[in-house]
Amino acid sequence: MPTILMASLAASGHVNPFGPVAAELTGRGHRVIWYTGTAYADRVARTGAQYAAPEAGGFTDLDRLTDEHPEFLALPPDARGAWFVENVFVRPVPGQYQDLRDLMTRHRADVLLADSTLAAASLVHELDRRLWATLSVAPLAVPDPWVPPFGKGWPPGGQPWRRARRWYTETTERRRFPGPLRRMNAVRRSLGVPPVRTSPFDANLTPYLYAQATVPEFEYPRRRLPGQVNFIGPLLPAPPPPGPLPAWWPELAEDRPAVLVTQGTGARDLGELVVPTVRALAGADITVVVTTGGASHEALRPEVLPPNVRVEPFLPYEKLMPRLDAMVTNGGYGTVQLALAHGVPIVAAGRTEDKPEVCARVAWSGTGIDLRQQRPPVPALAKAVHTVLTDPRYRRAASAMSTAFAARRAPRELAVLLEELIATRRPVLASAPL
């Protein structure tokens, strides 16, 4: 019975898509050990995997980022990216590498399946020559001459990027995160591996198997896509167990549009997107459904809410999505793909972490509008929502994406690819969908 060590960031947006993979692997008779933050141990157990807690290493829990690190919100917006990269991705690397190495040995794991942003995973391969596969639950970050540098949310541009990429990568990127790059290279030198050149993530492309959790239709075309990059389709959450629904739920069956507004679970400042959208749609002939992820804001108190707005901390999205006509989001990759799986067009506004790239792909694919702002103004939100509700091109594009998603079975496809890697110990090259 093969043993697979999985390692994911401590965040709902990363743990949730890894869950169906773990369930598929255990269902096929594999032994799965899953290394992630302690707050997610119960979710791991529900998949049939064995939870492995951090010992030498640790994780920054992204669902609780601003609660555990209030200094993050005190930083100027331009300084938050460097803080995030250093504290979430780079500082934990030495301890995470020690944990991964020990877990691989202790459990005699056949392969490590790691989150694409977990920089410690490459060291397991570079230093210990272990099989290492990657699962990306974020937009594809593999560089290419046809694709703009990752992180800014710039649209693809062809020839100009071929001319500009080397200059941008060699200068601007190093200036963007100089501290995290120095720290990463100090770790690498201490372990006897060569430094990375431009970014702390330079070594994160495994030579064996890189599984991208989407379809090619939701990713920029590339000129030189490495052969080990396999599109497996979106990793969508399993349907939730039956539970009570809010008393207002029957309103969603009424003959007027329903729009979901969400910032996910990590973005706790609801004044960025949720509150402006509520103000933009107040009094409109639209049912506005807000999920707060447990955060609060005085503008969302029941006594001051517009009569067409419904607010809940969480809702079963699998039940909600088929009833929606549009979604306003800050660009969480999983939530965006879940909406598109149901053919729901999107208004996106996010400028932190990988969200600019998600939002840019929404616009590029024609499935929605990217407002390219962290705090969009109320008039821009009102106009964008009206546009995606009334212009049929957005619904058609979202429906086409839904069809592309429905043709894939991501957990099964990834399980088959991993089994091939374990059996052959050779790079698994992309082929037709399984």
C-alpha cells in the first residue's frame, strides 16, 4: 500500500481543495499523512487521512492572519506583500523542511504531494532526492515569455512581455521582496544548496508532477509550458451535510436576481468590499446575500441593513450557487471556481496575495469584470453588478466555463497521476484528460 505525505498551507482556501484529493487517495487504498496547521486537524480526519502536526516547524494560519498578527494591518499597503512572503512562506522553511524530512522517513512515504507555495518541499527533493509532486490551488505561476510576471494582475500581452520579462524579473522582482529573498538564500546556503536568483519561489517547480487545479480555459496560454504541468480541473468542495437554512432562504426562489457578496475567510476588513457593495445595491430589485466569514462591521448590524440584504457568517455554497445570478468577490481562487462551476458571472476586486491574478483571469476569460481595486468605489460596484446581470456575454462565458469544469474529475485525475509517478519514479507528462 503506497504512502503519500501531503503538505498544505494552513488556510481554508488551501486545506479545502486538498480534502477531496485526500479522500480519493484513501478511498483507493492509499495511506495518506497530511501535514498542515493544527486548526485543521478535524478537517484532515474527515477525509480519512492521518493528521501530522507541526513539530520543528509551524504555519501562519491565514484564516486568522489579522487576529494573530494585527501588525499586518498597521503596515502601509505597499509593505504588506513583503511581510506576507517573509512570514508566511520563508521564515517557516527550516522547521517545515525538518518536519517533512522526518515524516517522509518515519512513515516511509513514497511521495510528497505539497502545496505549490510550500518552499520547504523543494528541499526534500534537492537534499534528500525524494519524489516530490506539487498541487497548485492558485493561478499558475510558472514563468513564460507570453505571460506577464506573476503578482500584479496584468493581462497577457505576447511580444511586449517577451521583450520586458527578463528586465522585469531580474530587477523589479528582486527589489520587490529583497528581505524574503535574502532570508531564503541564507537558509539555502546553510543547508548547502545553491541560492535562488530572483524570487523565494524560484525552486518551487518540481521536475516530476505539477498538478494545476483548473482547466486550460481558465489559464493564460503559454509558449513553453513544462511537460510535467498537468491541468486536472477544479477541486470543488464536497457537498455539506444536511443542516438548517436561514428563514429567508425561500426568497432566493423569487423572480428577481440574487447576488452573493463575499471576502472569504481571511480578509477581515469588510469595509474593503462587502460594505461598499451593500451600499451600491441597497434598495435595488436584487436579493443581496452577504457571507462575512465570521467578521463583523457596524454597517452590517440588522437594524441598519437595507431591506434587500441578508447577512450570514457562513452558508452552504454548494446549495447557494445554483440560486445565484452573480457574485461579488475579492478573488479567492476556490470560491471563484465554485461560482464558475455553476455558471455564475463574477465581479472581482482583490489586490492582495494571489488575488490580482485570479481577478485578472476572470476578466481575461470573459466570465466577469475585474475592478482592479482593493476598495472599489460604490458607483463602480453598482455599474459592474448591473453589467454582469444584464449583458448576456458574461453569463454565456461563465456557462461555457461550467461545461469545461464538468468534463473533469480532479481528485481522480490527480490520484492516477500520483500512482503513475510512484510506479515509474519518472516525470509524469501531460496527456489527454483521464
